[in-house]
Amino acid sequence: MDEIRVRSLRNIQFKLEHQLICTADIVQEKQLIIKLLEWFNFTNCPLQKDVLGILELIAKVGSILG
């Protein structure tokens, strides 16, 4: 299960870094935001800084978009 979550997170990071998706697109994805927040509920919680970075990016863009 952890491996799947990590691969999914890496996939999102790759797409953001290579501009295959933009942050404004993922701001609209409420389920993604919920899943990113739930990341911290697991006992094994790798890549916390990466998840927080994406959440921070979403928060910044979300506040700009209003």
C-alpha cells in the first residue's frame, strides 16, 4: 500500500515539474487534497515534506484564485 501511495505522489510531482498539469488544475480536485491530508494518518508516513510542499503549492494558488 505504501508503495502505491509513494508512486502516486511521485507521479503528481513529475507532472507538476514537467508542466503536464498545473497547480490551478489540482486545486479543483477536492479528493486529491483530502487524500494528501490523510497521508499523515498512516503509521508509515514517508515523504512528508513532499506532501507538505504540494499542499503548500495548492494553498498558495487557491488563495490567488479565490
